[in-house]
Amino acid sequence: MQWTKKDLLCLYDLSAEEIEFILDTAAEFKKVSERRVKKVPALRGKTVVNLFVEPSTRTRVSFELAEQRLSADIVNMQAQSSSLLKGETLLDTVRNIEALQVDLVVMRHSAPGAQAFIARNLKCGVVNAGDGAHSHPTQALLDIFTVREKKGRIAGLKVAIIGDILHSRVARSNIWGLLKLGAQVTVAGPATLVPREFEEIGVRVCHNLREAVADADVVNLLRIQHERQTAGFFPSTGEYARFFGINDETLKYMKPDVLIMHPGPINRGVELTGDVADGEHSVILEQVTNGLAIRMAVLYLVAGCVKK
Amino acid sequence: MSEYILKNARVIDPGRNVDSIGDIGVRDGVIEAPEKLHSPEVIDLSGKVLSPGFIDLHVHLRQPGNTQAETIATGTAAAAAGGFTSIVAMPNTTPAADNAGAIEFLRQNAAAQGVVHVLPCGNMTKEGKGQEMSGIGSLKSAGVVALSDDGRCIQDHALMRHVVEYAKSFELPILDHCEDNQLAAGGVMHEGKWSVLLGMRGISGASEELMIARNIILARQIDWQIHMQHVSVRESVKLLRAARAEGIRVTGEATPHHIALTDECIKRYDTNYKMNPPLRSESDRQAVIEGLADGTLTAIATDHAPHTRTAKEVEFDSAPCGIIGLETALPVSYTILVKGGVLTLPQLIRLFTAGPAEILRFKNYDLAVGSVADITVIDPEACWTVDKNTFRSKSRNTPFHGMSVQCRPVLTMVAGKIVHREF
Amino acid sequence: MTLRKQLYSAAEMEEAIARMANAVAAAFPHPGAECALVGIHQLGVPLAERLRDAIRGITGQAPEFGKLDISMYRDDIGNRNPLPLIRETEIDFDVNDRIIILVDDVLSSGRTIRAALDALTDYGRPRMIRLAVLVDRGEPEYPIRADFVGFTSSLPADRKVAVSFGGDELAPGIYEVDWKK
């Protein structure tokens, strides 16, 4: 098959074949970062704008490095320094960017659907780096890539996602990708943060950690955000850690070859203890490495579809 | 001095329980027996259906304050094209219609520029802020037909109680936008499976249910009319059904979009599907339809809410709520309800005529000789495709563009003057 | 693709590969120590495997072996067709100071080889790079010359030469086909 989409917005829109295509492409790009010259000319002469209306450090750096290793020219724009603050609409901002003849826009925004909205209105390609609580496709792709590398497959694996599912774009994207590739997905966390509606798409929902992770091949831990505590969703991070945190005790009833994952940045002592984060089950740092490969693959593929 | 004979129409007049082929005569803006006319223009309406003029209880004319989106002139033109002869103008203009001067402005402008009857509605509270009662007596003298804070809902129950008691003494019905602000929690779409899958903040159905329950209690205690605008949730319909069975004076309306669409539409992030109350689940949609079929809900009202393209062409979270509806109300309702086999045509026509008239406390809203000649003629067999570029409204924010529909308003007559005619 | 006619049989192909292997062995008597064959995806890879086996048969030594996908080095990303899947690049030996023999099935425009040269030099600094192709169509668009050639072909530019080692739509052999629309 061939890649035919000019945008990457949400894993919901991709077929299983398309997801595998990205993973196979990323496998080759991973090798680029392992050799002497960590760069290929694939996007030479192409301009990529990183428009981070919702701020980010880690994802933006990962995208920037991916773009540099593809030899692209990069422009960084963040909300604080952009005209959005002056009252320009998002669409006008992006149209102005497009008028500078850029090839790709990598965008993060706090409103779900913002990237889908601008992608409909632009000729250049759009890569979604996160839109509110809706979607973070490259994160899910790198998570799935990491699992596939370690376990050799996705189909039939049991994956548990733990934490604030309600507000998590990482959870949603992982759920779509994993279901498409045939994994069995469980979500777990405090009842206020894990909506039952996910059962309607075939995900198991539970509010008990042991039940969720006892037979899991992969456990993906989401970052718990302080704002949720102040908004009344759960009483304290201490209580969260006690009932949903992974520590050496919980490892005892988990599978001996379980993978522990986390999109980062980790809160040591909350979602997981320091020992678990640094321990033999953790692939958290490999996720970061794989993230670079995935983003190189995604940028390469969508750039190939943007016709001049 | 115009005279017309409207011949051979299927006359459906819910006010007098009439459904038969006949002729209607009009002279000097009033219904007259055809044989008494001297030199009438004869219009043959074979194959068409004629009824009393449609009334829309819920229209935002946007003037004063947002004339880029709509004016009284363009809004009433849209109403005429949609088959409406009377519209109730919501008071959330800028400045708000919370005083006699604002109502007077509306009446004068409507008299000069409007082509259908514009029935003013005044705010229950000053500026619709839900804090201090507005001058309800003065509003009545200025000519309002009802009171509403539409767009918002009085959260303070004690204040709402006073408003209802006071309104009763002036015989003004209350039209309430039922929403509990805390349960609505800043959401942008219905709280349900789709808001969870799309990662959007949801507006719980409980927010509407709670205020409907509040209003039922007050209507019962005070024995006055409270009408629930844009009912959208299954449990709301249930509450109304039970309350009406007890004889409590509560009524409800449904919009064409709540009859036709659900929250799944929002997965495309098209802001033409964003309104308040939001599109709900399929189960809620079915319950609203059942409510219209069994007489729990007695009116269809559009909540016509124009917005400029610029205002709506933003990310979903930031978009203003509301869609236009005057020119699609009849075809969409007919297609879903009559063509869909849920209602007969006379039942549908009642929802646009006798139903709203009763809510507004009009006596004898029908085509008896001597009545004002407000007439709507429709072609129930016409099949066509909605094209928003032909709308008379200034705005284009509709989700129905491109929809295949059946039934078309072909002639609208307001006080004996033809304001819309397609043949 | 539509087959027009067969140009060479499988037996003629085997013979040509043997001739090329002899030429390589003559030029580089110690291929195991000095040389590396790098096959360019897709058909350069099976061709390079057969060359390697033939060279081993002649000299008793097999040169180092690698595979190269040049997709990341193409100069036409976004201008032409949708991108196909990138195949595996494997250069496990040290490129520095080695004699690299790039292997591809057909030399036509020379742009693939140009990309391969860029890719290869990102792995290190070879002593020398040579090119082995099964079919040289002559008149490349870039100044690229093949050093070890199986067949020359003077078909006009609107005809495509397709090589097959079996395992696809065609039996092993070399064919003239129409360009896929």
C-alpha cells in the first residue's frame, strides 16, 4: 500500500494497515538516529511551522529534532508570542502562515477538533501534536511502536491504561490504535475520571487497580494533573498513589514480563515509584527514543502527500 | 383594498377541526366568505394545503446589537419564506429588551421593515442577568406577548417564583430556557458517549431536567403558565407528561434540529452543529418525537439564531451556540415526522399553529370569517434539496445544507398581504 | 503493468550475472577483505545476493553485504506519487575505507544512484564506490556510469525495462513493459 493522507489528525481515521505502515516506516527512521550522520535529506527545502497554541516543551522538542533530522527548515510559534493574543482568529493565523508557502504545520491546541478544522481549510499538511482531550496520535503511535518492538505484536495483547482517562488525549488515541490492531484494552482509575461510556466501544472499565493490571502485558500510566484535584475530581495525589500507583508491591501480582509505560513527564511517587520508573519493566526512556522515530516517519509521510 | 379567493386548497384548520377541500376568501386583511367578494384575484391551490399562519415562538432577530448576522427586515423575510406569519422575538438583543423603550423600538422597526407579525417578548430580569426583576408591568403595556430570559435561566429559585407570581398578575406567559448553570459546567456538547469519545466537555441532560422540575413545581404552586423552550432530553419529556396529566399548566416546544439530529454529528467538529441545548443522544431524540406525537410537546419552534460566518468559523470550543432555522423548519419537520410516519399532516400543522397560539393565550386562532388573514400555504409533495445560498436570512449557519427534504412553503399571507409566493 | 515482450531469458540472466561476478573478481582479487556489495531496494537486493554467491564461487570469499533503501534521499518527495513503504536499510559493516559496489537492476535516469551515493556517504567515507547493474539503458540524466554491466539496452525512453527474479507477476527474466499509468 501507499500513504495517501496529507494530514495526521486522529488514529480514529486510520485503518490498521495505515497504522502498521507508519510503524514500519518508523522502524527505518529509528536507524537514522543510531548512525554516525543522524540526518537524511528527505525534507530538505521544506518548511515546517510548529504552532503550539497550547504550550509544550517535550513534544515540541521531539518534533523539532525530528524535523531537523529530516533536514527541514523550522519556524516555531507559540501562543504567547503570536498574534492570537491580539485577537486574530485561529483560521486567519494559519492562513497567514500558509501564505508564507510552508509545507507542513505541526499544531498543538487546547480545543478538541481545532486541527481538523484548520486542516479542512488549508492546502498544506497538518500534523496533530495534541488537541485538547481528544487526540495525540504521535504519542499513541510511539506507545504502540514500543510495545510492538518489545512484544513482537499487538493483536491479542492485554493493555491497561491507568489514570485520568476522562481528560486524556493520550488515552483516547491509544484506545483507538490498540483496538484497531486487535489488542484488548482496559482503562482504570478513580470513578470520577474513568467514564463507563468507553465500554460501548469494547473497552473494559474498572476502578480497581489489581483487577485492571493482574493479567496485563502492558500497563500505560497517565500523568495525574493537580488541576483535577483542585476541581474536585479526587481528594489528593496521596490517595491516588495509594490506590492507583504502581510500586514494588503491585509488581508482585503483575505478569513477570509486563511492560510499564508512561507518556511523561513522570511524577515519581504518584503514578509510579522511582524504583519502578528506573526498574527492569520500564520502557519509559525507550518511548522517548521511539517518539523521535515515529515523528520522523509521520512528517516524511505527510510531506510526501502535500502537492505543490 | 385587496381581495383574494384561495381556491381548491386542502384546508387544514386545527382551531376548528377542519380538514377538507375548500375555498378561503380574503378582503382588507381579514377572512371573508368567498361569495361576498366583488373582484377578487383567484389563486388556484389545487394539490396544496392551506392553514392558519405558522407561529414561531422562538426567534432571535439580532436587532439591535448584531445586525451583521440578521436584521428585523431580513429575519422577517426569512420567516415569510419559511411559511411563518408571526414570530416571537427573543429579548437578548444589545441593549436587551427589558424595558418599554426597547419594545417600542422593536415595534416601530417591525412595522416599517418587517414583513410578518413580530410579537415582542420582554426579559424577565434586567438585561436577562437573573438578578433583578425587570419592569414587567411596563413591558406588558408596551405590548410584549410573553416573558423570557432566553439564552440564560434564572438560577435563583426565589426570584423565579416572584417573577412567575408577578407575571401571572399581568397575564403574561413565561417562556423559560431551562438550564442549571452548575450542572451545565461550561460544556460545549451533550454529555454522553460522544463527548467522552471526542474528549469534549459535556452539558449534562440533568441540567435541563432540574430546571424543568423547578418550573413544574412553581407552575403548580402559583397556578400559572410556564412554557419550556427547546426541550431536548428524555427525562424532561417524562416530567412534562406527568405534570400535564395532573393538570399543571406547563407546556413544551421542540426544535427541528432536536427532532432531526444527534450528538454523533459533532464528530466532524462542524460548528453548524453547536447550539444550546446541544444535540442529544438518539434515545433523547426519539423521546422528543414521542412527546410531539402524544401531545406532551405542543409546539415546534426554531430557536432561529443567526451568526456571521466569521463568528462560526472557529474551533468548536470557541464557537457561539446557535443555528438558523426559519427556512428549514417546515421541510425538516415534515420529512422526519410526517414522511417518517410518526405524525399526520394535520397533527404537524397543529404544532405550528394552534399549539403555539394556545401557549401565547390567543383566542380563536383559526380561519373563521372575521379572523385576521394570516395564512400559510404549503406543497406537501414538493421534494427538493436545501440550498443555504438561496436563504433570505443574512446568515448561513445551518446544518441542513444539502439535505433532501419534502414539503415546501409556497405562499405566505400576512394580514391579507402576500409576503411570499412561489408560483 | 502490461508486458510487451521478453528481452532475455532466465538462463541469459544467469550467464550475465556470472560474467559480472568474474569482472568484479578480476578487478578486486580479495573481495572478502576489501569489498562490500550494497543492493538498492527493491531488485538490487536479490541481484546483489546472486552476485555475492557467484563471487564466492569464483574466489572462495564473499564480500560484505548490505541493503539500502533510498526513499529518504529522494529529490521528489511531495511532487509525484504517494510514497511507498520504506524497505529495510542494513549496513552492518564499517563503510570507512572500504570498496563499495552499489548494485541495482536497471540504470536509467541515474537519480536513484545519485540518492544512493548521498545515503552511503552518510555512513562514512568509502575508499571507492563502483556501480554494478544488470541492464544499462545508456544516456542517463545524471553523469553516472556503470562499471560492471550485464546487458546494454537502447529501448526508447517511454518503454520500461523490468527485471524479475520470480516471486512476482513475471517468471524470471528481463522484459519490456509499458509504464504504469
